[in-house]
Amino acid sequence: MEFSFKEFNKNIGCWLVAIFIIVLILFIFTQLYTNKNMVTDINNNVIEGLSNMGDPAESDVHAGEISQNTSKVIDELLVEKYRTNYEDILNNLKIWTDVQLLKALLQSNIDTSSGLTSENLKKISNINNLESFSKTCQAGIEALDNN
């Protein structure tokens, strides 16, 4: 029997592939077992949605705390006293944003023949950010109207 590097390399390659497959299978089963327990704690108790806020039976207390905190912010903003000023600010911001959006759409010079180049994507992203800010202004107006 003669020593051959060719046979030696072939055998090592087979062993490495076999070890890799075994490790991969172990990894997959470990992940499956771990993910199965994602909604349980250390003591195997099911974690409920409000568990990070304490006892779920006290959810009415948490709702009351949120309501109190909201009222506190509204009081700090003096919404009743400055409502008209706040409405003007929000409406003017929305109008300004909408005009900037129109300007960006009309003057963006997006080169449609080039496809989705980084320059075109940057321009589109800026336009989308303006549209998102316009929606944020509208949400502020609605929040002010509701309080």
C-alpha cells in the first residue's frame, strides 16, 4: 500500500463535509428547540403581552397611568390657552411641507432613463420624507383637535 496525497486529500474532504453536515444539523435542531421556547420564561410560564408592565390583572391601572401622563403633557403645553397658535403653527407647517413637496416633485430632475441610480434614489427618498412629514403634521392637527 502506497501513500498518496490524492487519496489523503479526498478522504479529508469527505470527513470535513461529513463534520460540517453534522454540525449544521445540530445547529438547526438547537435553533428549533430554542425558538419553541421564545414565549416562555425561565420557569416555563407563558409570557403575556402586558407582562413587561407588571401584573396583567392590573392593566386598568396602567391605562389610568397613561391617561394621567397624557393629561399632564396637555396641561404643560397649555393647549386650551394656546390652541389657536398651535393650530396656526401646525397648519402653516403642513402647507409649507406640501409646497416643498410640490417643488421637489416638479424640480427634482429625476433621470428616469438611468433607472434607480443612487442619485435618483436620494431624490426619491427626500420626496418621501417630505410626504411623511406632511402626514405627521396632519396627525398633529388631528391630535390637537381631539384634545
